[in-house]
Amino acid sequence: MTEQKIRFDDGAAYERMMGTWSRLVGEAFLDWLAPSSGLRWIDVGCGNGAFTELLVDRCAPAGVVGLDSAEGQLAFARTRPASRVAEFRHGDAMALPFAAGQFDAAVMALVIFFVPDPAKGAAEMARVVRPGGTVAAYAWDMAGGGSPIEVFQTELRALGHKVLRVPNADASRLEAMRKLWSDAGLEAVETHAIEVRRTFANFEECWTFTNEGSAVGQTTSNMAPGDIEALKARMRARLPADAAGRITYDARANAVRGRVPK
């Protein structure tokens, strides 16, 4: 039996589940990247446009193309205010439909572990960026337990349930990302670890977030009510509330950047 992999096809559900986390880590990534304004960007694996929106809001781009293979995600992306500047197109991260050197910067936001061949994805980004341009990415540290849903998946495994996984978790390791970028022929390759923290008003808000379109929700939807209550009890113990009833915990991502040789 083939192991089921995580997929995100519903842009609205993904926004409810991951939107806040995406903005938190995306902001921190852009603080580190510190790009100049007026660049032509390609956002590879743009999903529902969460990071594309940050590019438009923060980086004053000359233009942005968001590319993704999931039509449901693209449909949501096209409803964002970013669509006044960004063009959202269907495409394959391993075969970008653009000529060489067409962009000033290419980025993958929380995507590298979904690409069937991450090396080909990195090489394609390098190909479509002009000499001297930037190729960058960031991804939840799936291999190191940094995903925002890892705390829930850990407890699911402890209860004997299988959890969905991304196809290429190892591609999210710092050393793996550095090698991917170096092997793609990029120069001045740097990596960076990002930690972000989110606070929920109470346990139920935290639980709802995790079950809104996430890999955890795909698992719990098939669980018996008693098993769900057992999972909730374990999560309450794992994520104790503060005096005001709030739940706070961290997630971790890894980032990489490099320059196309002149």
C-alpha cells in the first residue's frame, strides 16, 4: 500500500489553517533576505498567494509571477489584493515555462519539500534568474520537527495513528538546502534558521486551526470520537495554557539564498 502524502489543494482551507503561520515566517524571511525594490520576481509554488502578497506589500516589485500546480490554490490567490500586481499561473516547479534570465529574483516559500525532484526545482529557479540575481527559499524544518503541526502529529503517532508526510522532508534540512543551491551553480550561498511563535486565544482555537485543512485534520476526520478526545487530552497536557487560557508555541523554518553567477 502506498503511503499517503500531504497535499494542499483548497486555498481557502489552507489560509484558515496556515495563513497566520505563513505570514509570521514570511516576514522573518524577508527581514533576512532584505531585497531591494523594483525587482521582477517569480514565486515558485505560490500556493494560495500568501507569500506573493508579502512581496507585493513589502518589496515594491516591478512585477511578480506566482506559479503553482494546484488550481484550487491559484483560484484563491487570484482573489487577493496582490493580484493587482501579481500574475498567477499554472505550472510545474521542475519545468518553469519561462526563458532563461527573465527574472531578478526567484523564491520558493514553504515548498521545497513538496517538489518531487528538489534539485531540478533549484536548477530551474537558477535558470530563469538573470546573472547576479537572487535565488532563495525557506521551508518548515520538517525533518527536524519544526513544522507548526508537528506537536499534533507527535501525539497522533503516540496513539498509534499514521500521519501524512511531505514527499521530501530531508530537503528542508539546512545542510540539504545549502547543497541543493551549491549544486545548482549558485554563488555566495547562505543559510539561516528562523523561529516564529504564535499565540492562540484558547485551546479550542488552537485545535480548530490544526483541523482546518491540515494533514492532522485529514487524519482526525477518520478517527473515532473516543480517539479524538484522547488526542485532545494529550494535546492539552502538551500545550498548557497560561493564566489567561492562551496557548503559545513555536515553529522553526530553514532558509537559503544564493546568487546567479555573472
